[in-house]
Amino acid sequence: MGQALGTLEELPQEYRDQLTAAGVAPLWPMMRNVLPHDAPMPITKPGFWRYDEARPLLMRAGELTPVEKAERRVLVLSDPGRGAGAMQATASIYLGLQLLLPGETAPNHVHTPSAARIVVEGEGGYTTVDGEKLPMEEGDGILTPGGEWHEHGHDGDEPVVWLDALDLPVFYYLEGSYAREGDLQSPRNRPDASQVEYLASGLAPTRKRSEAARRYPMVRYPWVRTQQALREMLRYAAHGFAELDYVNPETGADALPTIGFTAGMMAAGASVTPPMRSSSAAIHIISGRGKTTVNGETFTWGPKDTFSVPVFAEVSHQADEEAFLIKVHDRPLQEKLGYYEERD
Ligand code: 1HN
């Protein structure tokens, strides 16, 4: 095994001053910071955001800040490892709870980061993505891929809340994050693709040879269908646990390039200990109660709560009741970078 590496203090002050003046720095005192042995040293700490605690604060934001003054009225879920005000939940995942009140619209814009949304509560909300009006029903997964115009609206009479998950930290780190604003869209007068072209899995619309599929052919994943599919899978699952990935129905690839979107079901009483993974994740509870231990910290969760799982965390879940959850993770990004890993 390697010897202890030299420290900065071992170097003469006069030499250190010369290095600084020349705009260079010695690698070896920093080597183990940037390249720790065997596994990364995450900054991220497991976070737990109880909906009962966040909801009143979000409703207060609705009173304090009109949507016109917010563009998006959101409370960001801050990684405890990065501290108060952190605009991210893990190294790659931004999470926020967004509120839209009846009659409000969150204006049309387009940006480089991609978003996946999970509808938390309320009826009558919708997102329009590139002219397609997507109803937002509880538990639905709604994608707004980077580069696609999107706006939100609300035809109902109760507050609508959803959880936004974006790859914003990645784009920000790459100095690639920016947005453009535009005029409100005029949506096409037809149901979204999940209700027309991709009504059943395994079936895709026939096209002429000259017609290519859209890059993101389906951007709404209705929860009722996901839930039904999970229930069927669970009947034949060995360990009281079933999982389904949201994929592009034309290609089978992950629904978004960087963000993975996975729905899960646990039977009442089931325990699950997934392998240690190189990916980071956030888990949002759709329904049910249980406990999850992340690196020794136990979160006792219920409906609409959210918690985060840092990279290489030790995790175990226990469902006290039948539970449905949606996980957002960065496995697609890590696979593209060629290093996604699992350790049992
Ligand atoms: C955004 O565009 C939305 O469209 C929500 O609802 C949250 C956070 C950072 C950057 C863009 C939205 C966002 C965001």
C-alpha cells in the first residue's frame, strides 16, 4: 500500500509563496482529497423532509410571494451536508416543492437543465411542454427535458403542489445553466401522448419511413398505470418488492439523459436492503408508512415525505404498511460517464 503523502507544511514557506505567485499548486498534499482510497468521500448527508413540516411553509410562500414575483414558487430541499441555503439535495440532484394556486400560471420558459416532476397534491394543475398539455394528477411523473419550452397552469380550485427534480447542479457545475423566457404557449387541442400514442406498453405508433420518433415522445407517466403495473408485478415478486423504471417508449432508454426515474412498491412488512450504489438518489413516498436507515440514520416516513440517499450509502427499508414510492437518481448520468457501480 502507498506511503503517507507529503503535506503542505513540509514545504518551505518561501517555496509555497513562489508557487502561489506563479499560480500553481502541489498536487500531492491534496491527492487523497481529490482521489480517496476505494470509495468517494461524499459531502452530501442524508436529508429528510417531512411534508407536514414543509407544506405550511410552502402555503405561506403562496401568501407572501405572488407567482409573478417568483417565476417559480419553490422551496428548495437543501442537502444537510452543504447546509442552509444549499440549492441541491445531492451532488447532481436539485429538489424543490413547487406551489401553484388556483388561476395562477408559472410563465413559459426553456432551459438547459432537465426536470422530472412528481405531483404531490391537488387537482387541476397542468404543465404544457412544447405545445402538449399534460394534466397533473397525484403521483404522475411529468418530464420537462432540457431544451423544451414549458409552463405550468392551474384550472382547479385547491392548491397544487409538486416535487421538482432537476439535474441543475450538474449544469451549474459545467457552467452550462441558463434559461430563456417566452410568451405563453397555445397548446394543441388533444390529450397527451400517454393517452393517445403510448397507451399500452409494447405498442408504439407506426410511422412512415421518413418520419423519426420525437426525442422525448412521452413526457407524462400517469400514476394510476404505474401503480397498477407495480401491483401486478408484486403478486409474483419473491421478496415483497417490485420496481419499474420510467423509460422512453420508443427506445427503452432512460426517460431523461441524466436523471433516472424509478417507481417502487413494498408489501406491508417487507424489508429491502439494496446494494451499495455509486449513484445518489431521492425517494418520495406516494403512500404508505415505514422506516429507512441511511448510513445509520433512521427516517420514519409517511405519505408525501421525501428523503435523500448519498452515494455509496448503506441503506435498508422497512414498510410497516403497503407502500408506493418514486425514486429519482443519477444512475443514467453515471452510466454515461462509465462508472456506475453496485457493491453487495
Ligand atoms: C424550473 O424551470 C422549474 O419549470 C422548477 O417548474 C424549478 C429550479 C431551477 C431552475 C429551473 C419549473 C426550477 C426550474
